[in-house]
Amino acid sequence: MENPQIEMGAFKANGPQLQNGGLRSSMVQSWNLQRFVERALRSIRIVIFTSKLNLLLPFGPASIMLHYTTSRHGLVFLFSMLGITPLAERLGYATEQLAIYTGPTVGGLLNATFGNATEMIIAIYALKNGMIRVVQQSLLGSILSNMLLVMGCAFFAGGIVHRNKDQVFSKATAVVNSGLLLMAVMGLMFPAVLHFTHSEVRQGASEVSLSRFSSCIMLVAYASYLYFQLSGRNNAYSPIGSEEMPNEDAAEEDEEAEIGMWESIAWLAMLTLWVSILSEYLVNAIEGASDSLNLPVAFISVILLPIVGNAAEHASAIMFAMKDKLDITLGVAIGSSTQISMFVIPFCVVIGWMMGQKMDLNFQLFETATLFITVLVVAFMLQDGVANYLKGLMLILCYLIVAASFFVHVDPQSSDD
């Protein structure tokens, strides 16, 4: 028989250990919970309260309320557009923070995916509703806005700040991006030419088949371009914005992440979800807004919608130009146009193919001619590798001509959609 005193001694010896162990465990859990809450509050403060553009966030919920309480589609469209604008900017910020952890290769892919996430989400919702012309025109408008308005304002602001000298940038990288844009124009031009010359083998079907084939080719070309950029080539064709900076700027360029990796992923998920919700209300209000505001759908799609997705790019491009970092400015403006023309548009054609929608690359004669002339103008502006305020002013004035053209343009396909 075991000695009761020994059992009692063992209990006395183990009891306090168990008690202290449980206390220690609860303290650790409490400390972890407190640390998690502190990090969450810090992350919310950084992401939500450090950007003045976030003052527009309440317009998002207000647009949803207006959708269900009134029939004023013009206000719903305007409030949705204002509500999405800060979300697009924060989406770019979260992508940049995540890219710090993933490195340049994965970071480049993330920027390719999320850099134009707003345009892609709006396009997919419009495709779902069968609004193919809205998809085509909004993506075309994003290209025009980036190449003319964003880059023009950046050149103009940078030229005013550095008026005593010409700002320079890498000609080789600008030529590569101009070549890709011209390839995109070729992909868009042949279906339109096929349609308007009535030389199709099968009426209405040949241009769709050609568009799907060309889209797959353009996606392969864009993937090759990404690999070419991110393969670590240390030459004149290194990615725009990744060039070696002068020594005095090295400390400024080595930025530290402000939020954690998993925090960045969580914010990307939440912001993408909220953009998706507001995009549905935005797309549903376009036709009603056209009637109530007495504006052509083409003008809304080409001029107004791109403002939503390009707000963040506009601000950052101007900021980098004023700091005399034009390679990064071109990476923002021309790089985004290249992404949309070589990735987002073909991707939407493939998605429409999967949805059973006849999304094609026939952007109609007016839009295709506008894009072709714009790419030529920008290519000539970039060929010498020099920027100044006069070039910026010329690009802005070209955009005003484009905007006025779409204001008086009646879409011949609007009745069919």
C-alpha cells in the first residue's frame, strides 16, 4: 500500500507547478491577444487614417443606401465613383507593402495583378451584365488617361519644378513599352478592319475567333515581357523604376514596410471585396446616370470611369516626377497602360469567352483610331528620352481634345447593348 504522506507531498509539490503553469499560459494568451489588438489598431491607423483621400470612403455606403432608397442613378453613380477612388489608392498601397516582403520578382507579378485590379473588377461586372461596350470603352479610357493625362501632368509638374533643366529617363525601356503598345494596337486594329471591310469568312463569328486567338497571343507576349523584365538582366532594358539610384538617394529608396505581410494580404482581400461590391452598383447605375446627367455612355466609360482606377497612379506619378525620378513615373504611367492593353483587355476577352459573352477586340473605328494616334503621339514624345513642361502641356491638351471628341461621340453599338 502506498504511503499517504508521500502522495500528499507529491500533490503539494505538483499543485503549485500546475497552478503557476496555468497562470503563465493565461498570461501568455492575454499578452498575445493584447499584442494582436495593438497591431490591428496600428494597421487600421496606418491604412485608413494616414491618407487624406480616405475622406471619400463614406460615399461608398452612401451610394448603396441611395440605390435602395431613391431612383437617382446619377447620384448613385457619382457616389460609387467617389467611394471606389480611395479604395483603389489603398489597394495600390497594400500591394506595395506586400511587394517589400516578396521581393522584386513576385512583387512585379503582384503589381501586374493588383495594379489595375479596380479596372478588372469593374470590367468583369460589366461583362457579367453583358455590357461589352462599357468594358471596351472603360479599358480604352484607362490607357488614354494613363498615357496622356497622367504622364502629361507628371511631365508638366516635374518640368515646372525643374524648369532650369531637361529631365531625362531611360530611352530603351520607353521604346520597349512603346513597342508593346503598338503590338496591342495591332491586335485591336485587325478585328476592326475585318469588320468594317466586310471581309469576314463568317459574318460576326470570324472577328470573335480572331480576337480570342489574338488575346491568347498577347497574353503570351505579356508573360514573356514580364519574364524579360524580372529575369535579373542588368542592362539598358531593366524594368522601369528599378534602375540604380544615386548614392545620396539610396537610403531614401530602401523603404521599410509599414505593415506586416499577413496584414497586407488581409487588407488586399478586404479592399478587393469592397471594390467588388461598389463596382456592381457603379456598373448598374451607368445607363441611368447617362440619362439623368445627359452625358453619352461613351463619355462616362472613356473619361469618367478611368478617374476611379487612375487616381492613385496620377498622384504617385506626379510626386515622382517632382522628385526628378522620371523612370519611376514612366513605370507608373506607361507601365500601367502596357498592363491594360497587353494583359487586362486580352484577359477580359478570355473571361468573356468562359462566360459565353462575345467580348472581342473590335473596339469600333472611332476608338481604335483614337488609340492608334495616341500611341503614336506618345511614342514620338518619348523617343529622345527627355521630358519638360512643354511636352507635359501638349499631352494634357491632347487629352482634352480626346475628351471633347467622346463628349460629342454617339456609340453606334449603344442600342445593341
